[in-house]
Amino acid sequence: MTLTEAGHGAVAEAAAHPGFLSPTGVEIVFVLVGLATLGAAVVTVTTKKLVHAALWLVAALGGVAVEYLLLTAEFIAWVQVLIYVGSVVVLLLFGLMLTKAPIGPSPDADSGNRPVALAAALVSAATLVTLVVDAFRTTWIDLGTTGRGSTRVTGEALFRGWVLPFEALSVLLLAALVGAIVLSRKGKAARPGDGHGGGGTRTSGHGRTGRDGEAQG
Amino acid sequence: MDALDVLWRLLAVLLAFLVLPLLVGQAEHKAMAHMQGRVGPMYAGGFHGWAQLVADGVKFAQKEDIVPSGADRRVFQLAPAVALLPYLVVLIVIPVGDGDMVGQVVDAGVFFVLAVMGVGVLGSLMGGWASANKFSLLGGLRTAAQLMAYELPMLLAAASVAMAAGTLSLPGILDAWQWWWLPWQIVGGLVFFTAGLAELQRPPFDAPVADSEIIFGAYTEYTGLRFALFLLAEYAGIVVLSALTAVLFLGGWHGPFADTLGWVWTLLKTAVLAFVVIWLRVSYPRLREDQIQRVAWTVLVPLALFQIALTGVVKVVIQ
Amino acid sequence: MAVPGAGLAKGLAVTLRTMTRRSVTAHYPDVQPELPPRSRGVIGLFEENCTVCMLCARECPDWCIYIDSHKETMPAAAPGGRERSRNVLDRFAIDFALCMYCGICIEVCPFDALFWSPEFEYAETDIRDLTHERDTLREWMWTVPEPPALDAAAEEPKEMAAARKSAEKLAAKEAGEGQRPSGGPPSASPPRSSGATPPSSGSTPPSPSAERPGRAEGEGDA
């Protein structure tokens, strides 16, 4: 979102395109970090060790956060770290630990639909790359002018220009939250219900003996 | 900001990182001892055992560095660094005094701090899984569950202050701070501090390292320097949490003679909060795992949401 | 307890109050502990009281007391009388590596030759040095403190009562003798004073006299 705004603003700057032949230090770092991120991502999906995959995912997500930082989108970068590294990966690790992920490689982790996954990945990557390249083309962000990706700019864009998608997303998340609560409560409510049903049959079955017992008493 | 200036700042942060946790650790030794009617260390260094932690460090350095044969070697060895380094990074952005007395101003400072502190917990998880020990695994599980429960109230409480100040930058929040924020944000402060305690796995939220149940949780298999690094991470965490609470909720360098003695106020408030951390450890028994979760979801999250609502209402009213 | 969190505040108050009070720690190597008499530190031997009856060695549950002796015959006290034989102590040793500090030897000694001393700093690097021979045991004797005073309403010790009775009898006799020749005032020394200072009183160890070595020597020996 910021990038599009920046893109609109930077159309005029595009004329003064510095070109790719004399890269600045930031650009070199950007490419290097990108390569490292790509490498980490590839290892994530190819490694046979489950927990290693999760930890390589940390590296990949951290690399993405560094890329955001290099584009001066500070807020997005820290949110990336906070949400993905701090919570999502912790959740992943939690799940892996619950399922007793072994220390060594887990051979049964390969599901056999490798080609399908590869095809899906390639297709989505191609779509995204085409989309991004087509959307921004020669758009040039001058990193020297600070504040493009600052918290204030991001916040204003989010709550002025893009407030409707934001609210739609909020509703989606709320729906997910409510769904989770309903699911967990239903599970809890079902068990006593089952118990009641079982108990009911049992009481009807034992009813006679109980009455007999009472009669004897 | 030239290179020399940056170097000086980083050196100062490093010095604080190396000294303050030891001070807290020593204070814990002595304060806890006296709260229990003991005297604590008395010999190391001569005067009231002031050098006890130095001696401990020397002892840890001499110990053999053992990696269990069944462990995942790389992850096991990497975990202490992952646990410790985030706290060093966090210290860079905490403002000590007015104006320039901060390692580096970060625009989204609050988010930066909370994000990086969350990374530190990964160290415990890595150690817990890589040790190939059931107690370590249990400790790692509890750590993860606790982190997920307490990250939310902590974030909400911090967001309340950021809302009040209208900025995410820590020096910016302090610049906007007024004395009456103290009662205004008190609920958020309590939530933040409590959730921080839980995130550091300090008593009474120390079920992940509960020594009487699961040996020492994720750190069971660690010895020597790596274990010392985990301990150091815990105390660095206390420093960071106390400093953050002081900055966000107690006004940091604000106080009488703030223009000359601002840094003293920050350090004083941090020290008092660190003492409270120790005090709570001595006073309260450990919460059970389900109690920990219940406190997070039924007490802290609603309180934090209430604080955010209050902040919003007051903010709108005074504008 | 209606106020929520009152218990939490109370817990904090307790620890804080304890912190402001003096700690109860005994600073042992720097400050010697004040041990009461009859503390089970080490066993001292008052050789002169020992008759080599061997009761202690026999009653000892872990057989840590070693006693050697021989018999000596004494010439008859009166001419024409019978010769007396007497046990002479050759060796008396307690192996404190075996001793379990039950105190049975001290209880069973019929002649008050063994005493508890509160001294406890006699650790050794060689286990054999923990067998204390009779000279060491005698040195411990000088560290035995006075027994605590009796309760105000306590019954008098039997030894004291016996000594007083004999002293009173003696005094009465003296008084009777003195009245007849002189008819003066009753004896200058009232019976009570002579009865109040018996030479040895019950389980009281003999008070150290000038010729006995001091406590410092005993420590040095240990």
C-alpha cells in the first residue's frame, strides 16, 4: 500500500532513474539479503528435519523483515518480526513439539505430492512476480527522503485510504476468532451431552435394579 | 552521527548490558536472602559478597561444555545466543535521559522492543527441543504456551501508551508524558509488568523452568558457559522489562531536576521495578500451568482491553 | 478477606518485614556458636573417676570405645589386713569416626568419668586421627562447661542431699560437743554453709583448678 502511494508520487522521479548499472550500497545489500532469504526459504521446504524447517523459516521471515527495513518500511518490518517470528513460528514450534518431532530426519514427512507442490509454488511465484513487476515497473523510491515507510505514513494510509479493506480484514479475523471459540465450546458441550446420553441409557438400564434395590431397602 | 559517536553509544549499551544484569543478580542474591531471614553470599570479594556473580562466572567458564550425544548439536549450541542477544539489541533503543541519551531512536520503538523480546523466547524453545530430553521438551512446550498467552496483553498494554502519546517512538512517548498519565495508565502498567514477568518466566510464572517438577525446563541439559548465558538472558530480561515499564508507564526521566538528573530518575525507577521483580519472586508460590493460562486470558487481556478503551475515551475527551 | 488481592498484599508485606529485620544466620566460622552445656560435641574423660568397669565400652552401640587395663595389688591398709587389688587404666580411646553421639556411655558411667563437651571442631584429614586417646580425651575434659542451674523449685540432687545430711549431722555433733565444754554460742560455722559447698555435686564436673591446662591448650591439641 505504501509502495503504491510511493509509486504514484514517484512517477515524476522515474524520469531521473539512476539505472541498475551502478548499484548503491543499499541495493547490493538488498540483493544479498534477498538471496539469503531465498536460500533459507528453499532449505525450509527441502530439509528433512521438521524443526529445522521451522527454524529456517525464522531465517527466511527475518530476511524479509530486513528487506522491509532496507526499504525504510520500519513499522512493517517490526510487525513482521513480532507477528511471524514471535508468534507464528512459536505456534509452529509448539505444534511440532506437541507432535514429538524427532531430533533426526523424519522420512515420513515427505508427503509424495512434491511435483504438485512445486508446480503450485512456481505458479504462485510467477503470478506474484508478474503482478509486482507490472504494478511498479520503473517506479523508483528515493530512500534518502525519510518517512516514506514510517509509522505515521503507514498509519495514515491504513486508516484513511485503506480503512475499508482494513475493517474487512478485521471482520474476517473476528469471524475466525468467534469460530474458534464456538468450535472449542462445542467440543466441550458435546462431551457432557454424550455423557448425558450415555448416562440416560445407563440409568434406564439400571433403573430396574435401582428400583429393586429401593424396594428391598 | 559520525562513526565515533556510534561506537561510543554501542560501547555504553554493551557496558550497561554487561553490568546491569549482574547488579540485578547480586541484588536478588542479597534481597532474597534477607527476605528469607538469611544473609546471602558473604565472602566473595570481601565486603558482603559483592563479587559473588563474578566468582560464579569464573566457575561457569571453567566447567566443561557438554552437548548430549542425542541432541541436535547445532540448534543446541545456538540456543543460548538466540536467547541472550535480543536483550542486548533492545537496550539500544531504551532512552535513559532527555534528548540525546538513547542508543538509537527507532521510529516504531515500542514495536521493535516487543518484537525483538519475542525473538528471545525462541532460544528457550530451541534449547528445549534440541536437548532430546523429555523435561526440556516439557519446558519448551510450557514456554511456548506461556509466550503465546502473554504476548497479547503485553502488546495491548503497550499500545495503550502509544495511543495516549500518539507515537510509537520511546523518546517520543516520554516527550509527551505528563504526570497524570500515571493514574490514567496504571492498569495498563500493571498488565504490562505482569505479562512481562510471565514472558521472562520469572516466579510466580516460572512453570516452564519449575525445578521441582521438570528439573529446569528447557535448560536442563545445559552446563557451563551456555547455561550461564541463559541465566544472563533472564537477568538482562529483568533489566529490559523494568526499564521498559519505567519508560512507558512511570515517565522515564521525568522527575524533579529532570533536565540535569534525568538519567538518574530512569535508573532509579528501573532499579525499583527490578526490586519488585525480586520481591514478587520471594513472596509468591508458583502458579500452575492452567492458572497461568487463566490469568492471561481472563484477567490480563480484559484489563488491557479496558485500558485501551479508557485511553481512547480520555484521548477523545481532552482533544 | 473481602478485599480482592488482600492475600497478595499480605504476602508482600511479610517478605518486606522480614527483610528489614536481622537475619537469623549463624556466622559460624567468624563467630563461634554459643552452645549450651551438654551439647553433643565431643566426649571428655575424667580419668580419676574411671574404675575401668568397662560399662561404657560394653554399652556402646557401635563399639567405638577401646579400654585396656591391668590389675595392681595394693598392700593392706592396716597391718594384717587383706591385700586390695585395683584396676589401672592403660588405654582409653574413643573412635569418633565410629561414634554416633548417642551418649549412652555417658549415661551408663556409674562414676561420672565421661562428660559431653560442646567442642566440635576436631575434623581431621586422616580418619585414624579421629581416634582420640586418653590424653586427648582429658584435654576435652577442661572444655566441659558448668551444667545449667536447676529450676527454682527443683528437687535437690541426691548427692547434694546426702552431703548436706552428713554435714548437718556433723555440725550437730560439733554443736553438742561444743555446748558441753564451753557453753558458748553455737558453732561459728553454720551447718548450711558447710553443706552448700560439697566438693563434688552430682553430675557437675570438677571445676578446673590451677594445675589443669586451660581450654586453649585443649583446642590446640585437637
